Amino acid sequence: MKIIIDAMGGDHAPLEIVKGALAGQKRWGVDIILTGDTTEILKAVEACGEKTLPHGVEIAHATEVVEMSDDPATVFRRKKNTSMGLGLQMVRDGKGDAFISAGSTGALLTGATLITKRIRGIRRAAMAPLIPTSTGKAVLIDCGANAECTPEYLVQFAYLGSFYAQRTLGLDKPRVGLLNIGTEDEKGTDLRRQTLALLRTAAEAGHLNFIGNIEAKEAIKGGCDVIVTDGFSGNILLKTMEGVGSIAGQAISGIFRKNLLTKLAAAAVMPGLKSFKAMMDPNKVGGTAFIGIAKPVIKAHGASNAEAVENAVGQAVAFASSGIIADIESNIHLMTIHGE
């Protein structure tokens, strides 16, 4: 398998990106293509202790970089040879099996939509991270790609999330919940009420295991396997979980440092604490898949370090080999709302 990585995207590019790519290549046994400025990439390779490119690693030269300040809607028209754009073109043309970038989320989504293209029939691609819950993990869809949605978008997200949960979590009938401020049918905005009705129809037809509205507190307790929402609310939920996890970790650490007795207690529970910390650490996750794009595209977070990139390579390998794109393509007829 061959993974294409935008070496110039992210806060710590290219050094941390290259370091993570080299580690990912060794760990996952894949070939790597690094897109970006050849000179800068080779300097980073040398800084990683390699005098030459390792076997199975190559560079695809690009002269420009997508900056965070660039307008996502116009950047690929103004800049014709960016490391991000080149990577998207290469995965589109079958020169690699998946593409990873830690660059601008908006630009990557726009580029994936315009260059790599959506799966035919999909209205909007969505970001679908696996988030920790009290009972395991759940798919959150969408977490930031689509701040404003229609009921049709959310219904498609429910299907996309369900297919993704089947493949990644190994569930035959993932429980799909609609994120809302209450469980009653009349709760929430017009968007939620209209979406609720459409999802109930899909459930009655046997197409989805839809369980109804779900509140955030129940969702993170493991009340469902797929949390469906617009990107605005989903991003708030995700960032809140990350913030609470960070605060909780700091508070627990402070408690265990108080005296000798608590330090001894800390030694006993340290494996569990490290496991909890890893659940909330974005570097352990690596990135988020864009579901609905015709080729595997992974968004690594902007502050990705080498560990995050290494894990993103593993995520890209899993996504590319999962068969989810074929699942979506063969079931697209279920996701078309009559009257669209």
C-alpha cells in the first residue's frame, strides 16, 4: 500500500511530518510519497538521522504551500502547485491509496471535493472521528466540515456514520442517535425535528438502526454508536470533550502529587491514568477521515507531531482497506431523499 502525505502542511511541517511519515512507514510496512519542496523535505530527512531517502519513500515536488490564511474557496485556483493540491491529484489518479494532510481543514475539504470529488450522489462530505465513550467508542459525524446543514445532509450523515461504524467498530447494526437538547420528538430546532422524521422513516424501512434523539451526556456514556449532528454542534462537542479531558487530567495529576501517600497511590493506578489520557490525546488518534469523498482522505490536526502523523498513517491504511467507499457506492440509493 502507498500513502501520500502533505509534508508541508501543519504547524510543525516539514520536520515533524517527515519524522512521523518515516516512523509510520516502518511501523505499518507501507510505501510513502511526501509532497512538497524537495530541498526542505531532504533537510528534514537528514535531521531525522537519514542520509538518503529510505527505501519505499519518495518525494513528489511541489513549489507552493497552502497557508492557513489562504481562502479555501480560491487557493487552488491561485496556487497551481501546492503540496496539498498535488497530493489530492495523485490519490485521485490512483498513484497512492490514501492522502494525509495536517494543513487547513477548509482547504483540504474544498480540495477533496473539487479535485478528488465526492462519491456520486453524496451531497456533502463529513468529518467522522471516533470519540471515546464510557463503553468504548462512537462515530461523531459531522465534527466541523459542515456548519450549516439541511435535513437531507444529516440523513446522509446517518448512513455514512452507520457504514463507518460497521467497518471500524465491527458492529452489525450500529445504534444511530440524533444529537439534540432532549429526547422528546418535539425538542430542538426545525432542522432536528425534520431530520428526526426522516430518520424514523429510514428506520421503519429497516435501513438504519435509529434510536431517536440523544443528549450529549448520554452519547458520551455510550448511549449510541453513531452521533449524528451538524458540524457546528459536533465541533463544540468534540472540543468540549478535549477540554474536559485536559482539565480532568491536570486535576487528577495534582491530587496524586500532594504527598508521599498519594504518590504511592499514583504508582498503583498509573496504567489506568495513562490509558485515560491516551483516549483524549489527539496525537494518539492521528486524524479524522473525510467520509463521502471518492478516495481516502485523512485530516491530521494542525498541531500534529511525529506521533500523530505516524498514527495517521495507520488510520489511512485501515480506512483504505476497510471497503467503506464501496459500501457507500453500493448503497447510495438508500440515501436519496425523495423530492430532492
